Amino acid sequence: MALRLLYLIFLRLVSLLVLLGRSSASKDVELLVLRHEVAVLRRGNPKPRLNWADRAVLAALVRLLPTGLRAHRLVTPGTILRWHRRLVAGKWTYPYRAGRPPVDEALTDLIQRMARENHHWGYKRIQGELAKLGHRVGSSTIRRILKRARIPPAPDRQNNTTWRQFLRTQAATALACDFFHVDCAFTLKRIYVFFVLEVGSRYVHILGTTTNPDGAWTTQQFRNLVMDLGDRVGEFRFLVRDRAGQFAASFDTVLADVGVETVKIPPRCPRANCYAERFVLTVRTELTDRMLIVSERHLRAALAEYLRHYNGRRPHRSRELRPPRPTYPMANLGSQQIKRQRLLGGLISEYERAA
């Protein structure tokens, strides 16, 4: 920029030296022609755009003109004063702080997410939920954000419950139970394992193991579960089971006493009890098919250790890779060392950051 200004000054000095050698009549004729050209150009473009170099040259040369001609130039004293005020304003510019501060983009995404995931939530309901998370946002701000995202208010949003939401709601109040068997390594004695699964959280209860699962034994094991659940038993409304002979009439009576309805699957249709069958496949794949069970006592110990891993540490795809009831400590991101914990003699591994 400085070189360009020096170059323009040099050209004007050379032009001045050339003018000194010309006659006055020649100069007068050239001035008349230039004035006429300027008049023609002003008719086509009354406000030409000047760059900073043009302004500097004109501001320097306009002082040499006679007083009567200064008022008819492109660059007038008012123009120079305006340029000066613009320079001062550019130097002393402060950030614009008037009005409300802008809403953070992450908070905007959170408001839109809450509105889409909860169709019956109004502006005040979203405002209260944000307050619990430490965000102070006005209801009018929430309304403006949702309106900009073309999300209608609560009464006009989707009111009908989708099948996915309906089935998830029903699953949260359902239990599923079943048996699976394990054959001992040396005696070939068949041991039956009775379990109950909470469908909503995928939490599994191993109720007991036996070689003779008759109706009385099955009923007693479920009574023990009712006592262990305590007040939580009121959270469940249905229990899905098959039509095996181990489920006697007394079993359904115990369920009815605590307000749980029995749902029997069709005959020879194990897929109707899919949640329980999926757990059987998991426990076989990860445990019983990979080790020899010596006795019933050995099976109980192995199942107890596996159940702690399954309920507290093992990721579940149906729960967005979270355990049913996590028991692992909070990750210490400051520690780079990863510690491995071996379960069942190294059959299963768990990893966590070292303290």
C-alpha cells in the first residue's frame, strides 16, 4: 500500500515537470477538455468510488487549488472531515452490547431436542427442565428458538403415541421368566436354572438352581423374588412365560396376589418370549458353553459372578451400550493407564482406568 502511494506521488511529480514546459494556452485547452470529461463522467456516475490512495492524493492536492474551485471538486473539506470521522470511529470501536446476549448453539440444540423427544412439553415445562440442568432461559426465548426451527407448540405437535413408544412403555412394566439347563461335566446330571428378567431395564434375577423343577419349587422361588423386590413389585403389571408344567396354578395365584397378570405365549413358540430367550443365548455363549460345570455348587458360584458382570458392567445394545444398573466407577480421564480385571479365570474381561 505504501509503495502504491509513492508510485502515485512520483507520477504526479513527473506530470508537474512536463506541465512546466508547456505554454499557457495549451494548458487552458487541456483544462477545458478535462472539465468537460469530468462533467460527462459525473452524469453517468455522480458518486464514484475512491480507494484510499486516491483519497490521499486528492486530499493533498486540493489544498493547492484556488478557493473558488475547491467547492466544485470531488473532494471537498466536508469530504475530508467525513473521512477523518470515519478513521476515528474505526479506531475507537467497542463491541455492541445492546440487547439480549445470544443463546449458545449447544443450548439451542438441547431445547430443540427436548421439544422433539417430548411432544406434550410446553415452553414452561422445557424451561423448568433446563433450570434443573443449570440453564436459565426465558419461556419467550424457548418459543423464539422453536419457532425458528419450525417446531409447533405442544398442543399442535404429534399427539398420537407411536408404536415404538407404546411398546417401550409396556416393556417397562413387564417381566419375563424361563428355565435353561446345564449338564455337569462328569456326572452328566442336568441342572435347571430359573430366572426372571425385567424387560424394561434387562436386569436379570437368578431365582435358583435345581435338578427337579416342580411346581412347588417354582412357586416358592417366585415368592422369594416378591419379597426381595418389596415395594418395587408394584411397578410390574405383566409376566410373560411359556406353558411348561413347572408353572402350576399356585404360581399364577402368587402373581395375582401382587397385581401381576400372567401372559402365556402360544404353544411351541419360544420367540414370543424373546427377551428371556435372548438372555439364555447370551449366558450360553459367554459362560456355560465355554467352561465345564462340575457341580450345582460350581454352577451357582459361576452364575453369581457372571450376573454381577451382566447387570453392572456388561454393555447392552438395547440400552445404548449401558448396563442395566451400572456399578463401574466414574472414569478418571486424567489417568492414562487402563487396568484389566479378569472374571471367571479370565473367561470375561472388564476394563477401567487406574486410579
